[in-house]
Amino acid sequence: MADIWDGSYDASRQSDESYHERLHVEPIYESFLCPLTKQVMRDPVTIENGHTYEREAIEKWFKECKDSGRRPICPLTLQELNSTDLNSSTALRHTIEEWTQRNDAAQLDNACRSLGPGSSESDTLQALDYVMKICQKSRLNKRAVRNADLIPMIADMLKSSSRKVRCKSLQTLCVVAQDDDNNKTVIAAGDTVRTIVKFLSHDHSQERKEAVSLLFELSKSESLSEKIGGVNGAILILVGLASSKSENILTVEKAEKILENLEKDEKNVRLMAENGRLRPLLTQLLEGSPETQLSMAAFLGELVLSNDDKVFVAQTAGSALVDVMKSGSKQAIEAALKALNQISSHEASAKILIQAGILPPLVKDLFTVGFDQLPMKLKEVSATILANIVASGSGFESVLLDSDHQTLVSEDIVHNLLLLISNTGPAIECKLLQMLVGLTSSSTSVLNIVSAIKSSGATISLIQFIDAPQKDIRMASIKLLHNISPYMGRELSDALQGTAGQLGSLIGVIAENNGITEEQSAAIGFLAELPEKDLGLIRRLLAEEAFPMIISKVLKIRHGEIRGNRFVSPYLEGLVRVLSRITYLLENESGIVVLAQEHNLAALFTDLLQTNGIDKAQMASAMALENLSKQSKHLTKIPELPEPGFCASIFPCFSKQPVVIGLCRIHHGDCSIKESFCLLEGKAVEKLIACLDHNNERVVEAALAALCTVLDDGVDIQQGVLVLCEADGINPILEVLKENRTDVLRQRAVWAVERILRTEDIAYKISVDQNVATALVEAFRHGEYRTRQIAERALKHVDKLPNFSAIYTKVGG
């Protein structure tokens, strides 16, 4: 059948009438063919000698004659012509047109049969090729194809098992659809559009390419835009193709053009925005009708945006949304606020909004009361945006809010915020507390907020929020209290002890068994920042039975029973810092000694010295060990020796006391880490010495203070020195002295070195170290009075100052 579709005819077959009847094709007449092209003429013209040609062909012939310098001749007879005038053969043209129409109709009928079920792949491809060619000839043929109901048949071929047939069908439909909206409507009937969209995600690139071309033609029809966009996944796939770096460039370009065509429909614009293509939405937000602008702003507020998208929206439409806040209707302001709420929660986009002037109208909306005030629901959104802006930490402190040159951290503004917190509903309370959390998280603004809280007398009110039934309010208040506690610990401690139930509620939060949350970390951090020697607070914690719970939590973390997350380190740090405070009551509360013994706290704090990366936990552990170790000389069990008998009074040789083995070298009693908190028995000395090399001076100070307890009055100092020597602790202590990192370290190091130098052997060895002598001289010259006295004694030990009260004998000299 190939000869039917391509227009070539076999002369012997032309005379076979049964052949033409069978194919329903009229025979071609010789007069229909152009002698030059051998093709059926579309515009036949007659020249001077009466022969007929295709106009375009004979014009080209005459031009070639002229260009070669020859006189025009008839191409058929080679007869010279006097004129190149052309006369249209109207009658012949009409006859050819009528024949072509009849012939095309017959061939369309053949195509219908070839596109039906049971046809071979070859016949189907030839039929599709024919339909495509005749549609390229004229729009009339496209109408004929539609009237012959061929379009649905071609669309059915999209489901063929043959890839060649599917590709050819897509090509054919694309040609059929070009410049013919009626054909596009027929193509889009049923589920054909859905089928075409499926081809967009096919692995075969040719099918995908043809599908994109067809969809591009269909998308030119505004009436089909909604239908195309409404196919599940169509917009997403097109957005992916338009942004692809690996796809064929023509496919990418057409996908982009399809999306541009689909942007005419508002529903498609929303779908594009949901799939990350925001520019059409923003264009309509900025340039659309007032109704469209309102609709797009409201929809923008419902979207979940990536951080990059938030920045893009802020750059493109941030200023316009801020302008709406200043002068728009209540409905427009609501839509703008919801959109701004979405884009304000990222640091980079928040900074853009600040530059666009968002802060003054936000604060004005919050503080305005009376007829012009916003509904509370919108004030909540304003408070949320303000909290987002502040949480971003994006230079909000210097932004002027009014003509009085007030900023967000000005005292009057903070007073108004605190007043608003106390006189609004839970939703706004929460957001404003979160905003204060943001303000107090910045080192540049926290002091302003602390000052305003003190001057407003709002401390107790903030403490009372710990009991709020709403978890988000409770959490925000605890985080705020944690942030300000380093600057107003005494006031907060007094308020916490002066209110009913808040301390218990705080301990309840810390004790929750649902992993480790940010709220728990903030709660224990808040307690840890309160004055560490506040005995009243420590006793309150005892009464609330907080310490056994804290010990249990610490042990579970150390044993891996509580899963770690990003809050585990600050949570453990807070637990250790609060737990260490119990050791400040050891001298005054016998029950504390029993509690410490029962829970083996000295061993626990010794273990916690090795919590690398949590400096404050190490520091608190060392401080606790200092307090515990000071009690060792009182808790060690001194053995009771028998009184001398009668013989001892007569014979002095019998009066010698028996030697008791197994006693502590330092305390001369029966010691243990659990019962007497002995550092030597608990193997804590080595771990404390390791802390002397820490890069945090506060950890070194605490560790050195704990080590000094083995050299303290009331213990065997010489044995304490030997213990440090055996643990390789002398040189680290000397290094602390020589480095002179802080005044506290110098004071403690001088004290320890003086005691060490009382051992003559060690003093002699150290005396040759000029750096130690220099460090002692510096302490003698520049230290405070007590340190100078101790340094003076130390210098006498190494013979750097004369000792007028005794004769110094060098050992080994």
C-alpha cells in the first residue's frame, strides 16, 4: 500500500480498474502532472505555446534561462518563446482540486481501515504518515481528518505495544493540532491528555520529545490549559523537565513554553507554586488585578517553602507585602501577614524583610488598641512574624520603630511587650515569649532586655509561666529564664523560691522520661545558672527530692540508657552543675553526707571528670570533688589502739604502739571513695592532674583546687606531695604556675607549690628551674597580700630569699 500513501503510481496498475476500485482511488490523468516536477499540479499555468506547467516550476525554469543569458524556451518542446507570460488554467486547477478531494477522501477511508484493529505495524505507520502529510498541505484536510473521525483512532494508537507506532501517533497528532483549536479539543477528549502526560516520564527520549511537542501545541489553547494542568503530576513533571540539566535542550525549551502557556490559568499557577515554580504566582501577586493579588497572597501564606524559596519570595515581593501591611484593607493585610509569616522564618529572608521595613508596621499592629486595632487572630500572626524576625538574629537592634528613635530593645518597647504578654491570650503570649527568647539569645541585646525586665518588675510573672498548661508557653518561658539567668540569677532564685509550685513544675519537666528535649535542657540549664552557693535553693531542691532524680538521670546517660541527641550535652552539663551544689551543704547537713555516701557521689564526680567536650560539667565535677575531699579528714576512720599495759609502765620497750597497715597515707585512717570521699583511694588524683592541661582556665582552676585538698592542713602534707609526685603531678602544677594564665590560677598554684617545696628533695630539684623562680618572684611582686606572703615562703624554700628564722640545709649539696 506504500504507493497509495506516497503518491507514486505504477502505469500498468493505473489501467487496472479492479485495482482502483479495490483501493477506492481514482486513476491519475496525464494532464494533472507537471512535465517538470512529474507531480500533480496545485497551481497550473499555460505558457505562450499552450503547454501547462506548475507555476512555481516554470517560473524557476524561466529564471534559469535568464540567468544563463539564453532566450526563454519551452522545456518540453525546446521552442523559443517570445513571451514568458503565464496564464492561470483555472478550469484545470478546479478539476485537479476536485480529483484531489475525491482521492484524499478515498485514501482517508483506507487510513481508517489501516488504523483499525488487526492492521499490521507497517500498514499503521503508513496510514499515520499519510494523515500527517495531507494535514501539512492544508487546513481543509485537517477538517477532513476530524470529520472522518480519524483523530480518536490516532489517539488510540498511543496505547499501542509498538514504540514506533506510539511515536508516529504523537507526531501525527501534533501536526493535526497545529493551528486548529477544534482538532485540539477533539484530541483532548477523554483521557488522551493523561496518556500524553504519561509519555513525559517515559525512559525513551524520542517518545518524551514527541509528547512534549504535542503537549506544547495543545497548551496554546487557553480552554485546555486547566485540563492539562489538572492531570495529576503534569505540572511537577514539566517543572522538572524545564529545569533539567541532562535533558535534550529542545525538550527543555518546549517544557518551559508549555508552562508559560499554562500560566494563564490561575489553578495552574497555584500548582506550579506548590511544585517550586514561584515566579508566575509572584508575577500575578505584583501585577494581577486586586482580586488576583489578594488570592495569590493568601495562597502564598499556605505554601510550605524551602529556605531558598523564602529568600526568592522576600527579594521579589517582600517590599510589596510590607506596603500592604501599611495601607491595605483588613482582608489584604490578613493575606499579606500570612504570606510574610511563611517567608520570615529563615535568617536570610528575614534580613531582607527587615531591610524592606517590616518592623515598624509589625510593632504598630501589635500595640494599637481601639477602633483601628487588628483582630486578635491577626495580632497572633504579627507576633509570630516578629518572633521569626528576632529568632533570625538579623541586625534588628538598630532599626528605628518610630519618630522617637525607639528600637525593639528600647526599655519602653520591652515594657509594652511585657505588658502585652500579661494581657492577651495564650497564642500571643507564646509568640511574644518566643520573641523575647530571640532577643535574649543575642549578646548585643540581652542586657537591654534584662534591664527592662528588672525595671518593669516582671520577674515573678515570667516565673509563673512555668506552670502554664500550654506546653509551648511553658517551654518559651523556661528558655527565656535560661537566657536571662546568668545576668539576674539572684532575683530569679528568690522569685523561684517565693512562688508556689514553680520549682516543683521545673523539676517535673527535667524528670520527664521521653528522651531528652530542648525544654528539659533549658530547664536544667536555668537551674544551673542560679547562684551555686544559694543554700536556700539547695535545701528547696532537697525537699523536692530533685537530687536522687538527677543522679539517676546522670547514671542513665553515662550508661547509655538514654539515647543521645543534640540536647544531651547541655542537659548532662546542667545535671552535673546542679548536682555538684549538694556538696556545699556537706559541712552543715549530716544527711547530705549520708546521701552522698549512699549514691557514691565522689566516684560519680570522678568519672564525670572525663566528660570531654563538656567543660562546665568537668569544672563542676572538680569543684564537687574539692568539697567532698575536704570532708575526708573528718570521715576517715582512725583505728582505736589499745591502751599501754602494766608492763609498759615498768619496761619502756613495751610501750611502743603497734603498726596498723592498710591505712590511708594522707588521712592516716581507713578511707574509701564511697564512705570518706578520699581522692587517693578513688583514683581521682590522676584524673584531676590530667585536667591541668585543659585549655579552659576554669576547669584548670577547679581541678587544681581539688588537688590542693591533699596538701591541706589536717592531712599529711608530705605524703600528699609524694602522692602528687608518684602520679606525675608536680610538673603540671609547676607549668600552671609558670603560665600565669589567671590571677586565681596563680594564687592556687603558688599555694600548692609552697606546700610542695616543703619537701626538701623536691625543693632542691626545683630550685634549678629558673622559670619557677621567676614565676614565684612575679607572684611575690604583683600578687595580692596573701599570695605575696605564700610566694615569699616558697622563695625561701628554694633559697631565693634568706630565711632568718632557721638554717636551710641543702639535701645532696
